[in-house]
Amino acid sequence: MSEPVEKTQKQLEREAAKKAKKAEEAAKKAAKAAAKEKQEADKGQITVQCVQNPPVGLEPCPGTRDFYPDEMRFRNWLFGHFKEVANITGFQEYDAPVLEHQELYKRKAGEEITAQMYAFLDKSDPPREVTLRPEMTPSLARMVLAAGQSNNLPLKWFSIPQCWRYENTTRGRKREHYQWNMDIIGCKGITAEVELLYTVTQFFKRIGVTSEHVGVKVNSRKVLGSVLEQFGVPAENFAPVCVVVDKLDKIGAAEVKKQLVEDLSVPGETADKILKCLECKTVDDLAALCGSSSAEINELKELFTLAEDYGFADYLIFDASVVRGLAYYTGVVFECFDRRGELRAICGGGRYDKLLSLYGAKTEVPACGFGFGDCVILELLKDLNLMPDISKRVDFVVAAYNPSMQGKAMAAAAKIRTGGATVDLLLEPKKKVAAAFEYADRAGADYMVFVAPDEWAKNVVRVKDLRAGSKDSSKQIDVPVDKLSEIKAFLASSDGGGSGVVWCPDGKGLGTHVSK
């Protein structure tokens, strides 16, 4: 073992300076926190502070997330768009338990998903092998089979499940995530895939993500299957070959060839031909390499033609290397990507006609679908500066003048809410009016309603327009108590004491203001 090198005087001085600076910053931070604590105490506000070493961990489990109100507003906004696109395209929502049978996912095709499950034995006797669901499609297949002939095919179903996989976390990848799933069961034609691709691109358009920002790579496993058949690869090796080929971007062509040859006994020359197919840039190039214009090739061409008719062809590109890693895909597959190349796949899906047969269907049931996670799209919107304005908003804050008026303030809040407005009731009257305004500002309120003895005796409450500024006393109006349930209409028909501002309901329980 080598002797430790003695530090020079200069190094010691630099270290001492760093420590002193760190201590100074810590002292400033502590002083600032103490000053803030005193300020809050002077205002009579309750604060939350934690000891330096709490008895329990305060961070969520690795790879998982807490959703504070700010994050929850974004999640609701995102899910809202998922649901609206699904609704306008005629899909019905469903759900299933997050706890599933392990056997649903053990398809024995070398998939990573089986090694990533949060799997365990439950407490039944004998114990059952269960898991937190890593994906939703097998649950959908189980439900469709359970319903049997009562299904009115084709089914167009969607869900937004939380999924769990124990994998390495990176940007846009967690161990838990929510996933918008859209599936069509019972349609053989390529029109089903086109409909799904339409919904994906419509979602992007709604949130301002253009075809310059993202693209959708499209390919067909049927084409790859016919190529493998020509090259003499056994049919039972089709799914395992797809699982290996799907790793091309991650591990490179040399390693893909190595795994095909060593793990799947594919001849080296055949592996080279497979890799050559994956380099094709157009459907015609692939057709030329295959030596014919097969039914599979024609199906791909039809997909691109229909996408042109449907108005979203600008998002699509052909990519022969896209095969998707799940073993159950049988036909067209697709994957949405960030054109800058900075993020992992945004969504992916394809056709899986044999999955229901694997779970007990007597005959093959045509099916296709996609999964669209909530993590990568968040990163994309941040990068593109397309994050929505989802600051906290409420129509009214109702404040009592003093504790004796709290009951009257509650009555006023209840009346206003019956008219469809959102109301935040100040639960404890503030000692100073300025503190009530601070609360209303933090709440994102448009109006403050003061419930005070003098006004209440006259059967009115004072409503102040906060968007006009808290110090402008002209922007206020006395509203009769019996009109509180109609306060939106009352404010819309009044000039608010000469404020020049009117209430414009937006139909969602929120209001905006416009000048007259």
C-alpha cells in the first residue's frame, strides 16, 4: 500500500477556506430560517419543521414519486388530455387491480419484464404467486376472456393504470409510472392500427407537440417473420429473435449478431442478412431486399396511405429496426420518439393477435394497442418549453372579519358553492387584513369575500376584485347574501363599483376577467 501524500500548505489553506465558506453559508441559511420562523410566528401562522435526523425516512422509495399538489395538477392536466382524446375517438374506460397473477406475464420468451416484476407470494393457503402489474395488456386480455361472448366486438377500451417494474432508473424512467393504454379488440384490418396512431398524434397536436418535435417509427413483425422464414430461421425462434433485435439501439449491431448466433443458434450469414434488413429506410427498400411485394409489405403501404388520408402522415416514418421487445407482438409495431434524440421512447405498441389464445381463447382474437407513459412526456414538455400554466386557482376566498363571524362566513361559502364557483374558506380569521390578502394570493383567488358585522347586518358581503390589486378600494362591490348562489351572474351584470371588470365564466368552475 502506498504512503499517503502529505498535503501542501496551499492545499490545507484552500480546504480551510472551503470549510469556512460552507459554515458561513450554513449559518446564513439557519439565520434566514429562524427569521422566517419568527415572522410566521408573529403572524400567528403555524409552520412545519422537522428534526435533523427524523425517525423515519421522508423520501419515497427509490424509483417512485410523491405527487404534491403542483405535480398533481400537472398529472390531472395530462390525464385529462388522455381521456378527452380517448372520448372523442369513441373509446371506453376500464380498470383492473394493480395486484395480478404472475402467470399472466410468464410468456417464456426471454423478456426482461419477467425479471423486473415486483413479485411475491401472498398470505393465502397455499400461497399464490402474485405481482404488482408491470403492464396492463395481459389484464385487459384476462378481462376480455372473462366477459366472453358478452363482448360486443370490436372493443375500443382505454385505461390509465399505474405500472411497476424494478429496473434501472434514468431520465424519463421510474420503477412506477402511469401509462395511457388504448386497445382495439376484434378488428383484423390495418384500420385498427391507423386509428390508434391517429389518437397518439391527436394527443400531441392538442398539447402543442408537432411533427417537427416527435415522430412515430412504424414497422411490421409480419415482414420480419417472412424474412426469417426465407432465411431458414425456425418459427419457434421468431419471438426470441425479436427480443434480441429490439436491443439494437442499446447494444449495437455486433452484440445483436453475437446474441443471435450464440444464444439462438442463428447462422452468422443469416444474422448478417437480418441486420441488413433492419437498415432499410423505406418500405420499397425492404420489398426489394425481400425480393417480392408480399401481403405484409402491401399492408404497411396501406397504413401509410390511410395515414395520409387521416391527416397525420407527417408524424410517421418507416423504420425496419423497430420490433418492440415484448414477445406477444405479431404484426405492425410502432414507437414514438423525440426527433432530437435526447429522450427514450415516448410510447409504443402494435398488434398482438395471439395473446388471447395464450390465455385460453378457442380461436385467435385480433387485437392491437399501445402504452404511453407519463414520465417521458413530462421531460419532453419541459425541454420544449410547452409546460401548461397549471398554477393554483380558485374563484373566491371567503374570510370572516373576526371569530364571531366564522359561522356567517361558512354560510356565505356554502351559498357561493351552490352556484358552481370554487371557494376556499379561510378557516381561521387573520388578525390583519393584509394577512388575509396574502392567503388569497397564495390560493390563486380571483375574488376575496369579506364577511363583516356591519355589512352582514345590511344583508350583504363585500366582494373585492383581487386581480385589480389589493390596495385599490374602488374595485369592490357589496353583494346581497341572497344573491351569493348567483354571484357569477351578479358580478357579470355589475360594473363592480366602476371597476370596468366583469366576470366571464369559462364553464369549468374557473373564471377569467376581461375589460369592458
